[in-house]
Amino acid sequence: MSLALAFGPLPAGGDDNLIALKAAFVYKFTRFIDWPVAPADRPFIIAVIGDPAMHAALAALEEGSREVAGRPIRVRGSCDLDAADACQILFIGAAAEDRLADMVRRAAGRPVLLVGDTSGFAGRGVAIELFRKPDILGKREQLRFRIDPKALSGRGLTVSAQLYEVGEVLR
Amino acid sequence: MRRPRPNSIRWRLFGLAGAISALTVAIAGTLFILNDLSMLRRQMVRDLEVLAVVIGDNCLAALEFDAPQTAERNLASLRREYQIRVAALFDAGGRLFAAYRRDADQPLPALPRHEDGVVVVTPLLGLGRVEVLRTLHLDGQPIGRIIIQASTDELAAQRHRYALIAAGLLATTLTLSLLLAWRMQRRISEPILGLADKTEEISKEGDYRMRISEPPSSFDEIETLAKGLNQLLTTIQEREAELESHAVALDSANGRLRSLATEISLVEERERKRLATELHDSAMQKLAIARLQIEGVAERPASATEAAHDERLDVGLALIREVLGELRSLQFELSPPSLYLGGLPQALQSLAAHITARCGIAIDYVEPYAVPEPPLELAVVLYQCARELVYNVVKHARARKGVILVSSSDGGLDVEVRDDGQGFQMDAAPPPYGGSGGYGLYSVRERLAVLGGGLSVESGAQGSRVIMHVPMDAPVSTPSHTDPQVTEDTALRPLKR
């Protein structure tokens, strides 16, 4: 699925497009967040837990030879918490809500961006929570995201101010 | 009060200084304004480019995450820049993503087709608008374009302010420069105008004793001109004095000539009278007696004897011979033939011999060395003067002997008449005009003076000494005398005068 579909308001048809749009958002976050410098031959790992569809959508990035700061993107789907230790982005699906606390605890203080699409994740340790938001006329929905600055602090991540402008900031 | 002059150097200097100042200020002001407007326009373009970069970069996330409201908020921050009229953000597909308009009625721009850059619609003097177009990139990929349009009202306003400032500056500078020029030009024009006024006054009044007051020593052309004019005035004054002196001398000479002419007329009249008296008292009486004697013979009265006739004839012929001798003597006195035949020395020698023979005074002629023969005209005048002096000796000196001495000195000829008589008082020499006294010395002196010569007189109890001196190249006119034919006949005729 092309990431180009992800731009603009949510497409009219189906969950596939929504997942693709979410995957595009996850990729775009890498453009406005700086991770600590790592060797160029070390892959930029995006791990997905509890959302196989999202894993499949993000796998398209790997197929498309996308890079982050010169590092090739590798997408890994796993139910193992250890597998998520070495990643830079950890997407936590709704199915993994019961392990959220463990994952947040294990990722604490590490340069890992925790992203989820489950309502309420932001504020529970997830840094960015994707959600759907109706437009002002209520006719269409837009995919937006919510940022929890506390969940970002202390991880060595540098987040662009533009990201705070575009998203909602959790107070 | 100085007379106003329409083309006075003062006004020309004043106008020149004003024109130069105005031109300088105008050129400098224009260049300054153009340069400043150009700098302002460049600054404005740079500012717009910076704004396009900053605002565009701030809108990257909005474009990426499809948040046009965020982009519009960013664009709305351009409101602080009042000259920016329109800003628009286009997505990668060329669709209008967000826009900002200062005025609601401002039309939104379409996506420009040209490359990134700056478009100045009216480049001259900042009128019109400036447009900056920039493509937005994220990770090397174009994700949109931003366009910012600004009016150049600021440039126009700045130009208007500059125009006012330039006009004020021009007026102020011109006023100050004219005031300064008015003050400064007086340093140049005042001395020149003073020179002109003084020159005009001198020329009008013709008084060359006036002088131009020289300016304080400045070693400039005005000082040189003033000194030169004063020097010229001095020269003119000296020439005038010299001319006046010459005029006085000329008047004096004319007077002396008139006196001389009168004196000569009197001398001639006296000579005529003397000749008439001599002719009447002697020659005519003797001729009358001779005629009676001869008529007595011609009538041959019966009572007269032959011897009586012969005696009458003898007496008459003797009288005629005497008269003939007297007439010859008279002719000699008037104009000796020897003067024309033998020159001045021979004439003077004859004069000495004649006086010695007739008057009982021994007059010697002395010529210690051969002197150059003067021109005939000069010789005639010298002879007449010498004769006058000798006659003075005969008439007044009561001398027993005298000397006529001819010599030369100083390129001229000296004729000295000396006697051992009783002398005379020196003040008797120059007689009043027309007077019969003065022994003729006055006329002698004047005639010599006309010739450039002179007369020196020494007189005392032992006698008198009168020396005449004339230059050999004396300017003499053609004498009225003509060379008489010295014959028996002409000797009896009076000389033509």
C-alpha cells in the first residue's frame, strides 16, 4: 500500500487505508524526531506489538527501502518484550494493552518512541497516541495524534516543535 | 552709493556659487536616495526570503501531517509584517494548502509555474510588489511550495520621505550656501567693484592724482591689479606733468618768438630809419649838390667861365664818387658780399676792417685755428649777431679797441666780441618787449636760443666780453636772404628781406 494514500483526510474506504495512514504517520514521526546518533550500518528498527495489520503496513516501509538518518528501516513484529528492547519505535497495538505497563517500564530511559492507537495510551507512558478526529463540520474524520511530553522526556529524543504544533499536547 | 550693475561680477559669482551648490546637492541627494532605495529594496527582498524559509520550514509538519490550520496559524504570523499582502502554501500536488491575506478582498495567488526565486514586478523606485517563491523540502523530497507577496508601500513611503528630506535638505543647503556665497563673494567682488568704481570715477573726473586703495596684502590678482592701476595712474600723472611742462615751455617759447619777432621788426625799423637818415643826410644831400653842380654846368650861364664849369663838374663828380662809396659801405653793412663769397670768417674779418676804417676803433679779427665753416643760414645769423655786438661796442662802449674771436667748442661754433670799453650793467641786457635799449643783446640772445645756442656776457670796468655759441647742427630755416649778385649795380640796391 502506498504511503501516498496516507496524506489528507481519512480515505472513505475501509480499515486498510486507515492502517496505512497510521503507518505513514509513524514513518513521518521519524522526520521530526531525532534519535541519538548511531552507526549508519545499524538499522532503524520499528517494532510492532499487538497489531499484526500495523506490522504488515509498516513492512511496506522496509520494502520501500526507507531510511531514517541514513539508517535502513527494519520492521519487526513480536510478542516478545525482549525483541522490543533494541528498537527505536515501538508500536503498541490494542491487543497488547495488558503488557503496556511492562513495556513502558522496560523502555524507560531508553531512546525508544512508544506509539499507540488506543485511546488512553497517552498518559499511560505512550508518547504518541493516534486517534481519529472529526473535522469541524463533522462530515469527515482526520487522523490526528496526541503527544505526552512526559513520556518523551528523559529518553534522549529530540522532538521538533512543529510536532507539538500539529498534534495535541497532553496536559 | 554704488551704482547697480545688471551684469555685475557680484551677481555672477553669487549665481555661480548657488548653481554649483544646488547642482551638487541635487546630484548627491539623488544618488543618495537611489542608493538608499536600492539598499532598502534589497533588504526587503532578503527579509522576504528569510521569512519564506522560516515560515516554510515551520509549515513542514503541517504539510506532512495534513494540518492546514496549523499552517494557517504559521502563515498568520506574517501579519506583523505589514508590507506582506498575501502568503500561500501549496502541497506537493500543487493544491492550495493554506493561505494568509492581509485584506479579505485580496485575491489568492495561483501556484506559480516559474522556478524558485524573487520576482520584482516594478523594479524602479520600489513601486509595485515583490514576490518570493520557495519550494519546501523534507529529507530531500519536495513536499510543497510557499509564496509570499509583499507590496512595496514601504519603499514608496520611504521614497516619499526621502523626497521630503531631499527637498528640505536642498532648500536648507541652498539657503546656507547662498548665504555663505553672499558673504564670501564680497571678499572677491568688493575689491573688484571698488576698482571698477574708482576707475570709473577717475575716468569721469580725469583726476589722475587719485589713487585706488590697495587691499590688504593678499598676493592675489586683485592686489596686483590695484598696484598696476596705481602704477598706471602714477605714469599718467607724470606724463601729464611732463606734458604740462612742455606746454608751458612751448608757451614760453612762443612768447619769446613773438617778442623776437617784435624785436626784429623794431631792429629792422631802426635799421631802415638809420639807412634812411644816412641816405638823406649824406648820400641824398651830396647827390642834390652834385645835381646842382652839374645842372649849373648844363645851363652854361654867360657869366660862368670855363674854369668855373670844370670846377663845378669836378665837385659834382667828387660828390657822386663819395655817394657811391657810401652806398657800397651801406651795402656792406646790410649784407656783406664776402659772407656769401668767403664765408663767415672772411665776412667777420671784413666787418672788423670796415669798423676800424670807419669808426675809429681798432677791431682785430682773430681765428687762432681753422674752424669748420658753418652752413650759410647759420653763418648769416651769426654774422648779423656779431655785427650787432660790434655796433654796440661802437655806439656804447667808448672803447679804443676790440677783438672778434672765432673758435669752436662742444661741437659748435663760438664767436666772441671783446672790447676795452667802459662796460655796462648786466641788467641792461634784457630789455622790455619793444624797448629800444639793451644794446640789442636781447634779440641776439633770443635768436641764438632759437638755434639751440646761447649767449654769455661778462662786463666790467676793463671792458666787456660777449660770447656767442651755436651748435653746428642748429635747426635753421631757409633765410629770407638770397645770395645777392655782388656787382656794382646790386651793391647800390637794398637787400631783399
